[in-house]
Amino acid sequence: MLRTLLSRFACLMAVCLLAGSSSADEGMWLFNDLPRDYLESTYGFRPSDEWAEHLMKSCVRFNVGGSASFVSSTGLVLTNHHVGSDTLFKLSTKERNILEQGYLARTHDEELKAPDLELNQLISIQDVTAEVQGAVKEEMSPEDALAARRKVIAGIESAATEESGLRSDVVTLYGGARYHLYQYKKFTDVRLVWAPETAAAFFGGDADNFEYPRYCLDACIFRVYEDDKPARIQHFLKWSEDGAGEGELTFVAGNPGRTSRIFTTDALAYQRDTRLPALLNLLRRLEVLLQQYGLEGTEQTRRARDDLFGIQNSRKARLGMLAGLQDPRVFDSKREAEKELLSKVQADPELRPLAEAWTTIRETTERRAEVAKEGVRIRSQLFTIAHTLVQMAEEDQKPSGDRLPRFAEAGRASLLQQLYSDAPIYPDLDQVLLADSIAYTLEKSGGDDPLSQQILDGTSPSDRAAALIQNTSLLDVAERKKLAEGGAEAIAASEDPLIQFARLVDPEIRRVDKLNDQLDELETQAYARIAEARFAIEGTSTYPDATFTLRLAFGPVKGYELAGETIPAVTRMSGAFEHEANHEGQADYDLPESWHRAKDSLNGNTPLNFVTTADIIGGNSGSPVVNQDLELVGLIFDGNIQSLTADFVYSDTVARAVSVHSSAIREALQVIYGAGHIVDELGK
Amino acid sequence: MLRTLLSRFACLMAVCLLAGSSSADEGMWLFNDLPRDYLESTYGFRPSDEWAEHLMKSCVRFNVGGSASFVSSTGLVLTNHHVGSDTLFKLSTKERNILEQGYLARTHDEELKAPDLELNQLISIQDVTAEVQGAVKEEMSPEDALAARRKVIAGIESAATEESGLRSDVVTLYGGARYHLYQYKKFTDVRLVWAPETAAAFFGGDADNFEYPRYCLDACIFRVYEDDKPARIQHFLKWSEDGAGEGELTFVAGNPGRTSRIFTTDALAYQRDTRLPALLNLLRRLEVLLQQYGLEGTEQTRRARDDLFGIQNSRKARLGMLAGLQDPRVFDSKREAEKELLSKVQADPELRPLAEAWTTIRETTERRAEVAKEGVRIRSQLFTIAHTLVQMAEEDQKPSGDRLPRFAEAGRASLLQQLYSDAPIYPDLDQVLLADSIAYTLEKSGGDDPLSQQILDGTSPSDRAAALIQNTSLLDVAERKKLAEGGAEAIAASEDPLIQFARLVDPEIRRVDKLNDQLDELETQAYARIAEARFAIEGTSTYPDATFTLRLAFGPVKGYELAGETIPAVTRMSGAFEHEANHEGQADYDLPESWHRAKDSLNGNTPLNFVTTADIIGGNSGSPVVNQDLELVGLIFDGNIQSLTADFVYSDTVARAVSVHSSAIREALQVIYGAGHIVDELGK
């Protein structure tokens, strides 16, 4: 989920869920529980089961934290440049900077295999609430309840994987009131077909991020392979001839990462006063650190680029959320809605016992604030590898259902794909990050803390990081395999300093993880009760908070009024050149050479970006936007700045989802990038 | 002092003061207590009283936080570009960016008057310890003791100002064991004569900052005027023909800002675990905020530049300090030294009662950690003006000695010079800073805090800041004068929203300031006792921690060994071009056009920068470096990265002070900047 948390936030929303029944085009709907009545009564369109199944199976999830769709029978996958960027970065070298300069494969042979990408296509959804909840007994302690739930979930996932061969995930919905089993077909041979330059994909840079009007070609295309051949895809989206027009109803199918609309105001106050400020301090710390590292040279700038982008993006998104929570107009509306709900709960003798759930949440947030001050948090790829090996060796000695969830049998293949990835790791950058993590741990625990002293081993954070990174063998994938296959014995005997370091800090990491797990468990139980109270009062025709699983959102293409100005629903390709001219001398506003060369041949009137009222958030990046006929009309890539409170509350007044228009992608491929051969495949 | 704290840190040091007697070239010596014996025995040079007086009076202090010297009888003042940058920035406009592009006055008429610069020339030092300490009685509460001390100090300053017409400051030395009265001649008509481009002055940017070898022309020249004519200066430095050679003993006279060498290990642990991490979070917050603002356009980049530079510089310096404190090799040496001192104190029945001072410091640091979480801290120029007006109106109703020190009579002229400055204030930038300060206050106090709610007045931090900045009249200097002259009545009647806002938050600011004052007082008393213990055990021939007053440091020109490499003592002007070539494609390493044009005419062999072992720190920036004959041989501008622990401990192993060589300044003026007319004045 980290990738989702740190990935681009594309957000927009109208009226809070706790405010009673949802209204307008609010909602991130489950594919097995679509708002058919609302769509029919409001838009005169009732989606059929076939419609839903085709759309569901046309979608793919990027496990690094994003959404995408199949756009041809030949396995083409369309997503955002900023969703593909993790892979674009891993495929780049000092000599060939694909992330910055873009890429085009002219033949299948030129398609570049991603080192560790896993795409998931959702095949089925099944309600397993009874089975999961049946395993947890009233009288259990939170710790036992958590263990019991983990065990039954691991069992369901293992059995499902074994039976179907599909990736099988049990998803916790409505904060724990429902559990659904999601089964996915996995694609692990994914190859890069086309990506534009960062200057086109992220035109306007950090300044324009989350702004609108916008002029970004935030798109790229991969292809999935099976048995070393392009996969044959049954469910894919047709390419709309003209794209969406103003006022037209559109649908978004994607994987929103996480929302907190069910949160009590105590939980929101904790976010506002404690968690977001601390997280922002951490993000700014990393931002400045990576900028400093990048100042050392152009190659260092390149190495830090993808990470820095993710951090800057997250910082801007979180700042928007915090600003929303700090606005009494937003917060007070949540408080009023909660008060109303609670008074109804108190008024109903059957529901009254559920009210204590709010007290539980107040207590857990207070304890969270304390736990957040503890622990060891290390950001280093090589350390993560060492720590995974150390934990795996220990966990594998237990039955699958008793392990930490990421080490359960069902997820082993995905875990090993990451662990054995041969994507480049830059030890100099990793060393800078590790040194900073050690310093950060010292700041949290105090320099005199005994574990801090053991971590330092008599030297400074930077000297210690240098000794660890410069003497580890874990850059070598073969070495990782040897340790993984050697299990606990190999780990115990290893003289690799990073393995030894991971063993040193693992008990403390486990201790704090366990405290957080216990708090999670208490909150899961409390939110399940809150959800039951809401089902009882508001009915069940609502949607659960986002869980990085497939959801349907919808809304018309629609501009808005801001400070007396009319913001148009659609921008044009010619507008990108005007925007460039208006920002002369600012590097982030230089369109790439390819655009300048093609300028005269381009149809400047082609729609470039557009906005709708759909209810989306981070993780939706790369989601297809389709019309009623399931033709692709756009590609979600952002939300405007007014939408950044969507984590807590939806609004459609001025908050909007921002998409790349399907026609711009086609025009750019054809005219700017000379990729007619790809255009010919689209939708076919 | 804020300016000093946020200004460039030029640092370098060898063996901690608490470690017993000072050793090697350690020390920031008082001009009325120079280490004559040490200099004579080690270097065979005994400075005379005339020598000391001439050097003292040749020095000037920049009240914005830096050092400088007179270098001609015609009032020329030499300092660093980064010390002058505050004024260079204030003299810049959208059309004429003096800070970036440099400036050269060809005639006196072209010399540009600084809007609010005050330079101080130290004229006399007088011991007033008995008078100050006599006012504080044993039985007084900390609060009463502080009031009594403030009163007697204000009285001494007022009387001295009245008698001499000089600026008169009582300086607290040795943490409160000694009080000296410093009297200064003030220069308030200061004009810019010459400044190079930032690209030459800060060549290598943030990446090279605090690094060595270095290639920076970090210099600029002002001229002081009296009665609208160039001032005639009696004490000024001659310009050395060849500058300092390797191994030669040199002296540094300047105003080191603040060191903490007397700090107990409890106080250092507080710095390490609490204060520096919090300060760094704040600095990074401002850094990212100003970068974001700068992304809006080239003019915004210019407006944020000077502030951003100061913050980045401070961030890098503080990070170096923190790294030093986190290194057990540094911290343990302080702990050992303290243990040794304490055991001697305990062993001596007369000294034993002084040991409780260490306990006091432990208690005050614990309370500081709590107080630091409280309060309102607002960074906005317009707010600062409003708040100054509000506080002044209230303080002026009391006798001078009972006021907050900055409102005492003796300092009124300097205060009004700042308050009535017509230096540009950019409301859009100020609004961004104010919005962030309000958000920061909310984060600290919690969004539900009653004062936070009053601060917001029902809107968001950014909406509130917009309303305050867009509706205040305080941009207008005449309006400020009207309010200042109208006193408490005018303030009470004012409908200016920023005045009303300052009145709203002032009680909370005063409450927290008072808590900090009380802690300061307890620490002053405790450190005075610790200093007495040290005088008793180590003798009085030592130096006090830095206090942004004139000190003498010294040491030879000397390279060093680092990781097996020999770092040369001196760099050459030709090296700057090589350094540029080695960093192609990195904007901070582009020398200005003027250097490229002059390249063939330059004597590339001219020394550019050099290092010595002198004990300096932030505030020393701009200090003249002189030889035994009091000829100017260099200009301090930085310390290397190894010197950043100098706040707590001096070392001469690899820590060094970095200077611009006097010959480079002359060569650059003559050949690059066509300023032969200035060269003709130098030293004459």
C-alpha cells in the first residue's frame, strides 16, 4: 500500500457519507453492488450484468499503486505515465533515460520487459463475511481475535488459490462489517510499448500538479505477454471515435486507494492534529534529502527523480487534505453529521450499545499518538530486502495461517517477484536514505536509547550507513536467493552486515507493528459496529471506503465556477503551447522538442484534458473513463486542488476528476510520436 | 538574533572547552582579554594595546547578522555577498535583480542607499558585572531576578547612551558570570558600491555550501556616509600586497553569533533529541514552502530567493550540528569531560554547592521541551510590523527599565529604523508565509483549541491570511508612523485587521515568552555558577561562548588530510573554471558571463579561497582575516562541513575556516568587473 500512499493523488468528491444518504454523483461503488436504481432514475441508464462484467474484466490493477485497462485484443494496457513511472525508472540507465525522454517500440522485439511488474485482472467477487466473522468469538481478546481472523483469511485465500490458480485476496469492507474474496488473473510478463517524455506527461511540473485547467499527456502503454507472446485478451475497451463531449455521463473503473469517510471526528482530529503534520514533516524531510542528493550531479538527479516525484506529489496531496481538515467549515459539517447519526443511535434501544464504538475510536487514536513516537522506520531498498529475508526465515517456521499476512502461502509468488527483482538499486542513494533513517530513529528514540546505541555501533549515522551498504552482498540477486532458500539457519549464520542489522532491529519493529495491529483490530471491530449502525439507519445501499480494489464511479463532463470565473470542462492541445508561452523561462513549462517539431501538423483543436464529477482518489490514477457503450473516452490522472479533501468528504461544487482525453492520446501517438502502428491496434 | 541564526554559518574548531584547558588555536577571545601569553609562547607574537585597538575599530558589525571591516579612509566596508544579500535583495526589483546580477557604482552618485542597514563600530568595552549582579539578590524569585536584572541593564544602557551618544549594549558573558558594556558608533547611511553576481559569490550553490576545496567570490563592498558625504575613517585595514601564504599566522576579528560550549550534556541531549530535530522540521517546512511559491513564476522565484537561501543555509548547518551530536565519539567526549569537571567540583567543599547547577539545567531542559509545544509563532513581515506596534504601544506605558528589552529607550532609534523601513514587502509572499504560520499554529495547538478557532475566525488558514494581508494598511510606512505615534489609543481604535489580529495573539505570545524568559533566567544563574566552578578549576584565562560581539580568533593557513587525500590550503582562480567544467549541465556551477569574458585576461594563478584553523562560527561571515601587521589578507565566508560541530566543540584536525583571498578580490575588481577605481581606494 505504500506505493498507493505515495503515488499520485487524483481526487474529487460532493457531500459527506456520514452526512446521511449519499447524494449527487458520490460513491466508489462495488462491482457486485452497483447503484443501478440511482443511475436509472437520474440518468436513465441501468447497467446490465454483462456491462458490469465486461468493464470489470477490461480493467487491470498495477500492484505498485495504480489503475489501467486493456485497450486491445493484443494485450495493450493503457495507464498513466506516472503510474508506469516506477517501471520507466527501473528500465532507465545513465545512458538511456526512458523516464525523462520517453520510449517507443517499433516492433514486438523492441518492447522492454518490466523487471518486477505484476498486473491483476479481477475475475470474481464472493462474499465470505459469515466465514470470517464466524471465526471471531465475542469473548476473544483483541490479540486473539486478530490471530483468528488472520488465520481464517489465510485459509480462505490458500484454498481459493489452490482451487483456481488465481491470486486470491480477502478484502475488508465497511471497516470490517463485510469481507469479500477477490480473485485475480495475474500478468507478470509486462512490456513497455510507448511512453512520452516527462515534459509532456507532467507538463507544468509540481506547480501545475493538482491544478486545472491542465495540459498533460499523462499516459503510457504496456503490453502483457503470456508464454512469451502477446496475450490474447477477450475483455478490452473499444476506442471512442470522438471521446466524451460536455455534459455526457461517463464512468470510471479503477482502484481508489484509501478513503476515511467512515472516520469519527475523533479519528479525523487525530489526522488533523497529529498524524498528517508528522507525515508531512517526514515527507518534507525526504524531499529535501533527495533534492540535496540530486545536487551532486545530473546522474544523481536522475537516480532520485522517481522517488522525489512520488514524495512531492504525496506532500502536495497531504497538505491539501490537512488544509481541508483545518477548515472549520469542512470539519464542523462532519461533526454535525456525526452528532445527528449518534443521536439516532442513542434513540434506538437496539442500536444504543453500538455507540460505545465511538468511545473505542477515541481511545485508540490517543494510543496511536503514543505508539507513533516509538519504533524503527527505515527507508532503504537494501535494508527492506534484508529485513524481508530475516522475517521470512522466522515466519516460514509457522503454519501459513499463523504468519504475518505478507508471508502467507497464497502471496508467496508475488513476494518473491519483488524480492528477486533485478531492477537497479543505487547503493550511493540507498546509503543516503539509510543514514537519514538511522538519524531519524535516533531523533525519535533519543541518542541515549540503548537500541539507538546498538544501531550506531560507536559511529555516526552516516558512517554506520556507509559500513552497512558498502559491505552487504544483497545487491546480488543470487545472494538473496541463497539466503531465502537457506531459511532460518542461513540467516542465523549470515555475516552480511545488513542481515545482522535487520536482525538487530527486527524485534523492535515487530513490537511496534504488534501494537499497531492491536489498535487496528480494535478499530476494525469498532468501525464494523459503526457501519452496522449506519446500515440500520441509512440502509445498505451505500458504498464502503476505498480499499485499493475495483470500484465504479460516475459523473458528467462538467466545468465549474471559481471566484467568478468559468473554468471550462475541456482544454485543447493548442492550449499547451499557449501555456508554455505564458511561462517562459520556467523549466517545468518547456514542452518537449517532439511537440515543437509536430506543432504545425497537429490538430490544435483536439481535446487534451477534461474534468468530470466522478468520485475518485489516489489509486484511481490510470483508470479508464468510458461512456455508456463502454468505449474509452479518457484516462484519469489527477484531481483538482479543490478535490483534495475527498479522503474525508465528497463535493461536486468545484471539486473535479481530471482526465487525459482519448482523442489527445490518439492524436499524439499518430502525429507527435509517429506511432501509427499502435493507433491501429487501439480498441481492436 | 534571528538573522544571525538564519544567516550563513561559517564554522571551524579543535578540542572542547569543557574538556579542560583550551588547546591549539581554539578560542573566540574578548578584545579586552586577549590570549597574549599563548600567542607569544606559541607564535612569538605579542599583540600590543594599540594593535588590538586598531583592529577592533577597523571592524564593523552588520546588525542583520554578520561581520565586516573598513578597508579605506573613504568609508569602504568589505563584507560577504551573503552578508550584504539582505540589502542587495531589498535594492532589487523585478526589472533590476541586483542580488543575482551584481552591481557596480562608477561614481559616488551611483552608490545605492540601503533602506534599513545599521553598521556598528565597537568603540569601548567596560566591565559592569558588579553593578548588574548587585541588583539581583539571593532570595529573589527567578521572575523578580529577571526583572531586576533587566531594569539595571536598561538603566546602564540608557545612561551610557545619554552620556556618549553611542549605541550601548550590556552583554552577558560566560553564561551570566560576567557583564560587559559595549559601546558602538552607529552608521545608518550605508550605500552599495559593488557586488558580484550570485553565480560568482555562491558558485556551486547549496551543493558546495560548507564544502572545500571551494571557488567562491563571496564578497561585496559598501560605503558608509555621514552628512550625505563619504565618512572619513581613521581606523581601517591596509590591503596586503600578496595576501597570506601557506603556514602564515592569521587573525580573524568578527562577531561569532552563538556557541554552546558551556552547555551541560543534558542541555546538549536536549538539542540533539528535541530542539534541533524540531527546528529542522520547521526549516524544511519553510524551504519547501518557498520553493513551491517560487514555482509560480520567475518573479516569485526572485522574491523568495534571499529568504530561501538563508533557510537552506541554516538547514545545512543545523543538520551538521545534529550529526555531530548524534555521533557517540563527539558526545561521549563531552560526557567524559563533564564527568571529570564534576568530580573535581564534588571533591572541593567550597565548590560542591555549585554542582546543583547541573541539576537545574536538567530540569530547565525538561521544561523547555514542554514549553516548545506551546505558543503562536508567526513568520510574516507585515504581522511582525503589526505586532511590534501593538507591543510598543503597551510597553511604552511603562518606565524604560520595566519594558521588554527591545522597547527600552536606548534601542529606540534602531527599532524605528526597522519599523519605518521602506524596503519592499511582497504581500503575495507574505500571505503565503502567514497562511503557513496559521496552519502551523493549528498543528501545534490542535484545531479545536479555542485560540486556534479565534485565529481562524470561521475560515481556513489560507482564506484567513488572504483577508488579513489584503486588507491591512501597514504596507504604507506613513500608516505605521501614525499608529506608532498614536500609541495605545490609536492601537485600541485601529480597525486594521492585522493590528486586531496581533492584539488577539499577543497575550499568548507574551505568556510563552515569559515562560521562556523564566527558563532563561534559571539557566543564566546556573551557567554563571558552572562558569565560576570552571574559573576556580581551570583558571580565568579562557574565553566565553559567542554572543554576536567582537572576538579575536587566530590560526595558520593550513591544508588537511581527508580519507587519505591531501586537501590544499589554497585554491586558484583557474580552478573555478575547472570546477565549472567538471559539473557541466548543473545550473549552480555556471560561472557568470563576466568571468568567461575576462578569462583570458585573468591571472589564473591568483589565490581564490584558502583555509585556516581559526575558531569561528556563524556571525563571523564577513570577518576580515589579517596578518600580524594588520594588513587584510582574506575575508571569512564559510567553514567546511567537518567544522559544523563547532557550536559545541572545536577541532583543528580537519575542521577549517574558509576565506576569500584578498588577492582574488583585487584581481576580480580590476580584471573582471572593471572596477579599478575601487582598487585604487583599497587600504588608502
